[in-house]
Amino acid sequence: MGQIKLTTVVISKGILMATMFVLCLNAVAHPMPNSVVSLSVLEESISGEVKIPLLELESAIGRKASELNTDFFREYFTTHIQAVSDNQTWRTEIESLSPVTDTSPFVGEYQEVVVHFRLTPPDARQLRHITFKYDAVIHQVVTHRALVFVQYDWSNGLQDESESEPLGVIGLDVPSGKIFPLDVHLEEGSWINGVKGMFLLGMKHIREGLDHILFLLTLLLIAPLTIEKSKWSGYQGFRYTLTRFLKISLAFTLGHSITLLAGSLNWIDFRVQYVEVLIAVSILVSAVNCVKPIFFKKEIFIAGGFGLIHGLAFSISLSHLELGLGSKLLSIVGFNLGIEAMQFIIMACFLPVLLISKWKAYPAVRTAFAVFTIILSMAWIAERIATKENFITTYFNSML
Amino acid sequence: MRNSAFLFFCAALLLGGSACSSDDDNTTTDTADTETNPDPIEVSGCSSSTGIEKIICLSDAFKTQLTSSQLAIAQRTYTTSEAAKWSNFPEALYGQRVGLDFGSMTSTQIQYAKALLKEVAGTSANEGWDELQQLLNADEYLAENGGGSDYGAANYYIAFLGTPAATGTFEIQYGGHHVAFANTYIDGVLVGATPSFRGIEPFSAFEWNGETNQPLVQEKDALSAMLTGLSSDQLTSAKLGSTFADLIAGPQKDANFPTTPSGVKGGDLSSDQKNLIMTAIKTYVQDVEDAETFITKYTTELDDTYIAYSGTTGLTTTNDYVRIDGPSVWIEYSCQRGVVLSGTHPHSVWRDKLTDYGGN
């Protein structure tokens, strides 16, 4: 019985996904796209964002919408974004209204209105069972549709903005001429799901973060070596390699764990751009060192020191989470364990590679790799300072 | 993309720098001998036959022009799921059309395809085949005036759903950007000529191959005349409160009709006013050669047919909308913003509540 139910859920979810896909396609293909509502389930409220094509909003209100930050629009959206549970209406607050420019392959650039709102139920236990009565624009422009997604739901492991789940579509039901609200029933979730989600997010972060991997690998490339006459020597044996390998890795882990904690709890404030530039610098420094020793015996400090910088970058994924302290600490632990797990997998892949340092060709391989990394890291530095792609990063991205 | 970054990286490290190969589509466009928008050919072998025999003859003549692989794409089995795969969007955005595209056919093959379409679409000026040809011209115009290669005659598709024969079911399905043509024959009789979509950009008259094209202005004029023929009281009753930015019964919105019709009822109108409704209906129905059965049916049902509109009666302003909603007939027309060009452009659809896809 349970299995049958599960299958039904899976199938209906599949159909919903397919429908949403077609609608997204139509959203692209139609001269004016649909609205997209993204909900974030927090501990005591739901915050949401809706993107509405400006021209459709103007069609709905029957006039130009040049000034958004007005009582008219706050009242308009308060009226048209409503949630109800057990016949009790939630509190709707409009937090911000702003214009943005978006692009679609069909119409090119077009204007959108972004509305941030917060829905608070009378009782937090109602948070997961909502009749979502959304009809902005649709109440008048009956050909318009709103695609509704849940973008963030910590205790169901949904923490990655790129993986939002479709809930349904709100639009006119033509046969009846009515706009039906969307009934949303979310699973209760648990802290285990929350931690698991954060763990996976941490793994994904490293897996997709080429810069973190490059930094670590360039440092580890010289783990089997020592210095002879200011130059890198040959292979120093397995025990020596393993010891240095573990020390460097541990130092990096220690470094980034400290700042991950501090950054996630918003204890320190920093400019993301500077951190990104410093990360690229850290790769450059360790790549140069890989060619010619510049801080031998201090790799551990370099790993730890720059680990602090990388940890700040990791914390960006967590610092904006609206969670209670308990859930937040659990998130940090889960996320960091995910990072370590992925790092461990990569290192385990990489350790055997270090054994080729016995080969005569190793200095050439090492140097070639380091030169490649030097060029790329310098291009990254330039890109991150200028906040604009350059021909090297463009070329590199196009190869990926 | 960042995911593949990691894969690339591992591959580069562990396999000694082998590069990832991308799945580039290496299809070359053979434009050397392909003129994608020729005139129909006169198929002499079919000139003596008439009616369904001529349609079968022209279908077979076209099919014999095709290579076996082209034929496998064009000649399909009849299924309602493939019948429903039409769209008004350019194929580059929709991507689900079945059948053979003009872009992969030789000029001669296209001429044979067009000979068939000309036969089934009828010969009134600015309607039927003339309209379909002008709509191809419009898309050629779009391709050259900012639309690029996603537009143009090369992106129109023709398919046989079921084998054209005097018995059994087959549909001649043809369409592309702004066009859907769907004639369904059962046992040699045209039982459904819908869903039939017509839209155009540019809407204003344009020159193409030395001729002026404006094939949907007759539809707009007839629908507008139908509205302005109403008294001011009737016009008030015909006005819908809602705003329509597009059609409600467009592609993949089959059987999406209001249970309760809105607007003014034909039975409450004068015979002159009813004639104006019929004139408007004919600008759609006469896009097929065998229009008579539909015209008779819709005339009979005129008293129970409603007309309604939104926006203005001129039908050239953004969000202008008009609808004819009868027991069988459904015609919807929406004026919307330009996509490639500035200015407005219309979308419209003729459906039949009982015989869309031949009633299947």
C-alpha cells in the first residue's frame, strides 16, 4: 500500500515537473513570460519572492507603473498574495519592491518587478499546510500564470537555490472561469534532513569549486619533495610524503573551519570580492612555490593561513540562512563535514598520483601543471578585480 | 557547468590531460540548391482527378519525391498525441513538431508539398493557400529583418498522420511559426479542419517578391466590423471585464473552453448583425477547400453563438481581444506586442468543439 502511494506521488511529481517544464518553455516563448513565485520555508514564517513582467503588471492595473515604492503597490500585493490555513488568514507583509532587467531568448531584455514578501501564520504549526491564494496580475490578465516553487526548506534538505522544487501553477481555470488557489502541503521534515542537505551542499561546493581544489592540489604536489640547493628534490619516500600530505590537509581544514564558523554566524563582515581575489592570490602563491620553493617548511602555515580565506568564501553559502542558533550550528557542522568528505575523496584520488614523483619526468609534469595554474590564477585575479571575464577565463570556461 | 569543471579537472590530472570533447552538432546546412520558399508545382498526373482522389493523388505524388528516410519522417501513424503536437511558436523554441521540415527538403520536394496544401486549403484571395503562402513570406521577412535563421520557410513542417486513403483516418498536418493547419479525413471525408492557428508578424502590409502581403487584415477587419456593428448597449454586454494578453485555447490547450459562454448571443441580434458574424467566421473556415459543411453547421448554430471582446473594437491595440463562441465554433483573436519588430501583431485560432482533430 505504502509503495503504491509512493509510486503515485512520484508519478504525479513527474507530471508536475513536465508541466512546469512546458510552462517555463512557454514562459520563454510567449512574448511576455509568466510570473515566478519562489517560497522559502523558515522556522516561523514563509518568505517569498515573485518576479512579474512589468508590462503584464501594467496591463493588470491599467496604467504605467513608474514608481513602485508606493502604498498602492504595497496594498495591491498585500491583497493579492494571501495564505490561509484552517480558515485563518496569515499576515502578509510586503518587504520590498524593485525593478530588474531580465532577458529571454525570445523577447531579449525586458523589465520585471521583484516583490519580496513574508507570510506569517497565526500558529507556527500551520506553516506546512497552506492554501496559497495568489492572484496578482491573474485577477485581471486571465492569460497570465504564476509558477510556484519552493526554493528553500531547511528541514526537508532543500537548501540549494539552484534546486528549487515546483509546487504548481496558478492561473485561470477556463471552463469554470475561476482562479483556484494552490494547496501546498509540505512534508514535516526533520533536523536530520536539514543536516544531510547541508552535508550534500558542502560536498557540492567543493566538487564545483575549482579554485579550492586547485589551491589544495598545488600545495600537495610538493608534499613528496624537500629542498636541495634552493630547488625541489626528488621523491623522499612514502612515509615522508604521507606525513606532509596529512599535515598540509589538516592545516587547510583547521583554517577554513575557523572562518566558516565565524562567517556563518555573521561575527565578521567582509567584502566578497576581496575574498575572491585573495583566493586567486593564494592559488598563484602556491603555484609559484610549486615551481621553485619560496616558503619551504612553511606550507603548513600557508595552508592554514589561506584556509582562513577559503573558509570565508564557504561561509557565504550559510551566512544568509534565516535559522535559529541550533539549526544554524547543525548546518555549519553538516556543511563542513560535506566539505571535508569531498576534500577527502579528492585527496584519496590524488595521493596515488603523487607516487609518480618517483619518475624522472615528475619535475616537468609538476612545472607544467604549475605554469598552467599560474596563468589561470592570474586571469582569475584580473577577472575578480575587474568583475569582468577576460579572454583567458572566457576560453577556460568555454572548455568546461 | 561547474560540475563539468571538476570532471574536466580530474580527467586532465589522472589521464594526463585528455580534453573533453563537446557534443557539437555537425549538421551542415545545404543551402546551395535549396530554395526553401518556391511556388507549388502543377502535378499533371493528378489534374484529371477531383475531391478526395485528387488529395490522395497529390499526397502520393509528394511521397514519391521523398527518399526513404524522409518518407519515414513525413509518413506517420495516426495518434492523437502527435496530432496535438502543434504550436504557434518558432520550432527553435517549441522543438516538438513532427514531420518533415522544408529546410531538409529540395526545392522540388517543397513544390510537391505545396501543391497538396494548395489543393486542401482552397483558392480564395488572401485566404486558404494564398494566406498560407503569404504567412511563409512573412516569416521569410522576419528572418531577414532581425529574426535570424530560427524564422523563415525552412522551419515549417509537413506530416501525414495516417496514410492518405479513401478509407480509414489520416490528418494532413502542416505548421510553423504562427501557423497550424490540421485537416483530418475519415473514410475520404473531411471531418475536422481544426485546430487552425493563424498569426502574423509583421501585421502591416509588407512587400515580398514584388507583391504586397497582408493576409490576416481581412480577418481583423471582419471581426472588427462584427463588433462595431453592435449597438452601444450590445457592445457593453459583449465587453469582458478581464484582460487577454494571448489566446486561451492556443496550442496544448485542447478543449479549454468556458462552460458558460459570455457576451452577446446571436439570437438577440438582427440578421445584418448575424451576417457580420458569419462573414467573420468565413475568414477562418474558408481556409479549407471543403468549407461548406462547417459553414452550414455554424450558420444553423448562429442563434446560440456568443460574441465577446476585451480592449477596443479596433483590434490593433495591445490586449485587444475578440471571441466567437458557439455550440461548435470557437474563434479567438488576440492582438499583442511585437516580438521581432515593433508594433502589434495578432494571434488567432479557429477550433471546433466537436471536430478538433477529426473528433478524436
